[in-house]
Amino acid sequence: MAFFLTYFHYFYGMTKYPSSKESIELRDIDPEDLEEVLFKIEKSFDIRFEANELKYIDTFGGLCDHIKDKFDGQSSDDCTGQQAFYKLRDALVRFGQVDIDRIKPELALTELFPKEDRKTRVKELESVLKFKLDILGPSRILSNSLQVLLIGALIVLCFKWKIGLPVFILLVISLKLAFRFGKELQVETVRELVEKMTRDNYIKSRRDNNNYNLKEINKVLIDLFSNALGIDKSNLKAESSLR
């Protein structure tokens, strides 16, 4: 049973925690979900954690300090969000999607990516940026419906596995296809896309991939944890316990 829950949560981002962020503390998070966030951190900052490397780190502040110690490049005071915006703007202009003067933070992404050729345009943009944006998926109604059905299948699986297992597998496949072929934008504006780029692909969003802004690292880590685990940012303090 744990295997199925982990599989679903890892690939589809289904939260296993209460909807009220204020009720979630970092110490309440399942270790497997923390591992998922660490994977996202590795991807965003282009770093790697060795086995047992974080064994003795027990606070959020300690984790932040340890991650900052892993950077080998040169620190700079420039703003990554601003660089990500210009990088996105130049990439959009490069393959002729929109005039440069129209690209503002408040511009709706639906104007840049019409539904009829949205997947093609997003792939073209990703090829210029040289990293995945992960901004397309199924509609929220479809995603939520499948997730509710999946939970029901898991309950049935506990009592009648011969019925629950095939239904569960069918729903997992349905979710995978829904995310693979979904065309709904998961962010709404250029500003939100820039924030996602900075959070999920910090190093690659910068003009120079060999440097970073040390002052920004804590904020990006807070955004990563909050977004992935549903924790209110006010609960992510230096003294917040990881255990």
C-alpha cells in the first residue's frame, strides 16, 4: 500500500496533508516527501546530495546553510527573477511568438499560448530555454476527480484487492495520460511563470549558470518547500525542525 501511495504522490504531486497550510509544520512531513523536495532542490540548484549527507541536519536553517555551502561558483548581488524575466522574454521573441513590447509581467499566458497549438509552442519555448517548464496539465476538475476516485480505489484495495487493484492501476494510467496530454496552463501570467522558473530552475534561469545570488537562496528554498509540501511560509523558520 505504501508503494502505491508513494508512486502516486511522487509523479502527480497529490498532497497528503490538510488543506489548511497553517496546520502543517515541517516536522509533520513524511520523510519520503522530504526526499522529493530534496530532489527538486538538486534539480533547481544543479547540486547533488550524497547518501547520508544530511543525516545530522535537523533544522530548516541548518539545511539552508548546508546547501549554500555546496555552491562552487561566484556569488553576485543581481536579481535572478529579473534575469529569468529577460531570459523568458528573449526566448519568446526568438521564435516569433509575440512582439517584445507586449511581454509584461501581467500578460496572460493564454495570449502567448493559444489552446490550438499550445503544446507545440511550449515545446518550442523549452527548446530555446533548454529546460522544462512543466506548465501544462489536465484541467483542475479532471485532476481532482481522478484523485478522489484514486483515494476511493485505495480504500477498496484495503478490503477487496482483486477489485481495487485493477481500478487503481487504471486510474494511475488515466492520470499519467491526463498529465501527459493535458493542455491546461498551470500558471496564469508571465509573472507566475517567471516565479516558477526561478523556483524550479534557479541556476538555469540565470544569465550566467556559473554564479548565484547567495542572498536569494533562503527565499527560493522557502518557496520550494511551501509549494511542494503545502506549508505556510511563516512556518518555515531557521529553527523549524526537520524531525
